[in-house]
Amino acid sequence: MHERTISTWTTAATQPVAPLAHHRRDAGMTLTEVIVVTALLGLITTVLAGAIGVVIRSESGIVSTVAESHDIQQAVNYFHLDVQSGPHSPDAYKSSR
């Protein structure tokens, strides 16, 4: 029988390529890597939660501001009916500066 040993392989360009070596790291992740990944995920989650909180608060603030604006507009529009006097057009409420 013919005994064959493979010490190097060759590529299409006939360049020698070392056989694949077995690394110790193939078993999994180190504790340091797990801690770093966990810390980064926590940091990203904290930043995103803060940004989402700002968006939610600003949307509710916009809704309440629009509601208050609508209430003020209604008060101005019906003021003359309540008092039975005063200007009858919205332009009359503008100040003359």
C-alpha cells in the first residue's frame, strides 16, 4: 500500500496552504467576552429606553397642548356671547403694537 502524508495542501495558484489547526477557542466564549457583550447590550437598551420615553412624553405633551389650544380658541370665539359685548371678529383681538 501506498502511504500518503499531507503536510501542506496547494491551491489553484500552487501556493502552499497550512492544514487547519485546531484552536482552543473553538469551545465557546470566554467569561470576559460574555461580560463585554452583556454590558454593551445593557448600554444599548438603556439608551433606546430613554429615547422611547422622550418620544412618548413628547407625544402626550403635544396632545395636551393641542387640547389646551383648542379650549382657548373656543373661549375666545364664544366670549362675546357670554358677555354680550366686545368685538365680534377675531381680528379685533389682535394687539396693535
